[in-house]
Amino acid sequence: MKQYRFIIALMAMSTALIVSGQENSFQFPEILDSIDTNNTTLIALRKEAEARKLENRTGITLADPEVGLKRMWEGAEQTGNLTELTVGQSVDLPTVLGKRKGVALQKNRLVDEEYRAHRMGILLEAELVCIDITYYNALAAELDRRLGHARRVVEVEKRRLDSGDTDVLSYNNVVLSLSALEAEKARVEMEHDVLMTRLAHLNGGRPLAFDAQEYAPAMLTGDFESWYQEAVNRSPDLALAREEREVRRSELSLSKAMHLPTLSATYINERHLTGERSQGFTVGMNLPLWANKNRVRAARTALSAAEAHEADAELQLRNQLQAGYERVAGLQHTADLYRRALAEANNSEMLARAMDEGFISVLEYLQGIELYYDYLDRSLSADRAYRRALAELEAWRL
């Protein structure tokens, strides 16, 4: 009968700690929005991205026109002075054809994807911190309940000791159990404070209020292939590889266009002291015979390397996501097993009544309640591990 009680105690848990499915208890979106706005690293990265975009758009227009003025003074053999005005413009065909602008636009898209990847990393770190804080909030609340119950047991056992119904050994056991809970509560509070400091640091040094004790319902949905397609379409790592390939493709197109000649035209207006005036223009052409040697070959090689990198990134991503998907599914199954088992029985109060009424000894009670506490802690840890793994797997949603 005692063994049966211990088995039941092993499966017990307060229903307040079971994931309740209340959407309103999930505070992460507000926390992440605040960090997205206030994080100093993201602020710096946004400014850097804007500067890089402006730099990429520099030098994509035609060269500036050239204006010249020549004045000749009268000499011994001259009949009069001469004034000559020239206005010239060179025409770069790659610019006229929009090749330079196309490279700039692709580079700007690459900058956007690089920022998105950095942002995802910081928000993922914040989400993992929130998951850990939620875990410690729930554990602290449970420890408060344990401490309240343990203090009541100590008081009861002290009265029994004073009346001669128990011995000092039993009383010392419950006192030591209470001390262990108090030490554990102090440790949990320390871990919680460290995490809150870290969360404030991620929020640009601004403290955040965060007292959630439960997670919102979250699970993998659908089959792997449909989930994988969504992950691939939104993965910043793969998007980076794709944009890098497109940049190289645009640079190859620009390199080919740079073999086209550069045209120039100059208008000339001459005026003599005698009043005579003449006008005309000159047309020139710059033939890029040697300056761009190997440029196309280098651009084509860079494009080939970018395509190989993209293929490797897609393969690596699939392997990573498939392994992560299976791991999360396993952790989800484990957390569900704990949750269902704990929801079916809660024998902690029965154990306390049995001890109060003398059906079990204090030592038997402590053994049973320790099994209960151990199972409860395992359940909380399993849910935490599942939430962390799921957050890392679906970081691309951030």
C-alpha cells in the first residue's frame, strides 16, 4: 500500500502549472517588440545598413559634365585675343543601360537580408531568455507553495514533538527538508535576477516587467515537407545565399557591359577680338581594350562560387531543419507525457493527510513528496527544453 502511495505521488502535480492554453498569458510579443526598438546593437545595425545602402547607390549616375574656358591675350604677331568656351559630357554605356543601378539594388537587398539575420539572432536570444524567465517564474511560484506546505508540516511536527507523539529524528528531517527548499528558492531567485538583468541589457538598458509563469500553446503543425517549404522561403540564411548569388549575377552583367566603349561629346564656342565667332563640337570614344581584362572571367567565377554556396546552404539547411524537427517532435512528445501523467493524479494532499492521521511516517511522507517534487521539476524542465528547441527551430518566424 505504501509503495502504491509512492507511485501515485510520483505522478502528482498542481494543475496550476500545467500549460493552460490561455493566449493572454503569453507576453513575448510585447517584450520582443520593445527589444526590437530599443536594442542598441540593432539601432547601430540599422544606421550602418542605411549608410551602406547610400554608399551602394553612389557612383551609379553619368559622370559630371566638364566646362572649360580659354582666354588668349594679344601678342606681337596676333591680330586679337581669343576666347574659347567648351562643354563636354562623357556617356558611360553600362550606366545608361542601368547595369550599375541593378548591382546597387541587389547589394541593397543583400544589406537588408544581413540585417534581418542579425535581428533574428538578437530576438532569438531574447526569446530564449523569456523562456528561461518563465520557467523560473513557474518554479519560484511552486517553491512558494512547497515552502508554505513545508512550514506547516514543521509546525505540526513541532507540536507532535512537544506532546511526545514523535521523536527528534523525525522533526529534524522535516526541518532539513524546509532548509533545502529555502536554499533552492534562493538559487532560483538569483537565476531569475540574472536573467532579468540580461533581458534589460537586450532592451537597451531599460528594465522590463515580465512575470509570466505559463507558455502559450505552441506545437509543430502539418507534415515536415509543408513546414520545411515555409521555413525555406523565410530562412534568412538561405535568403542571404540567394541574394549573394543575385549580386554576383548582376556584377557579371555589368562586367560584360563594361566592354562597351565610353562615348564623349564636347561643344566648342570660339570668339575673336575682331568679332568673328565660330562654333563646333568634337566626338570621342574610349575603347576598353586592356583595362577590363579578366573582369568577366572573374565575375563568372564569383557567380559560380555563389551558386555552389547557395546549393550547399540549402542542403545544410535541410539537414539542420530535419534534425531539429525530429528533436523538437521528440521533446514535444516527452513534455506531453509528463503533462498528461501529472494531469491524471495529484496525490500531494493525500500524502499530507496520511501523515497527519498517522497512516504513514514522516520519513515515508518525505520520500513520497520528494518523488513528487522530482517529477514536477522534470516536467517543468521538459517543457522548457521543448520551448527552447522550438524557438531555435522556428527562429525564422521572428
